[in-house]
Amino acid sequence: MLAEAAFQCESVQAVIALVRDGMLRVDFDLTENRDRIEVLAKRYEDRVPDLADLCLICLSERLRDWPVITVDADFRIYRRHQREVIPVLMPPE
């Protein structure tokens, strides 16, 4: 997800600075969440989500009060816990 953030920001240094300053925290263990990620990958295989998207869906299920900040319109389709809309912050359509 950090790689995707760096790509979108066009700056590795900016993302590293956010981590260094405590504005961005990596709190996701793929090993612990592997089974859920596999379920989500199968559920959304028609949309061909990348691993970062699946991890964000999984994080959204755990961190319910935090919106996903994204430019990816697929987050209007993805659901947490199968039916619940994921709150997102994104540019208007």
C-alpha cells in the first residue's frame, strides 16, 4: 500500500516523511490476514483488484471509523463484510 501511495503521490520521499512523522502507520500483517485476503480476491476477481486494494478492504473491516482515501472508483463497488459500504474520501466523479 505504501508503494501505491508513493506512486500516486509521485514521491517516495513524501510517503516516507509521512511514516517518519507518524501521519501514516503500517499496521497490517498479510500473514495474519491471508485467509481474508484470499476470500476477497475470489469475491472481486471480476474486477481484478490489486493486493493493495484487498488489504485496504480488509483494513476497513477492522478500522471501521476510518475512511479509505483513494482515487480508485472500484471502492464505490467494494464492500466490507460483504454488504457494508466502505466510507471513502476521493475526488468527485
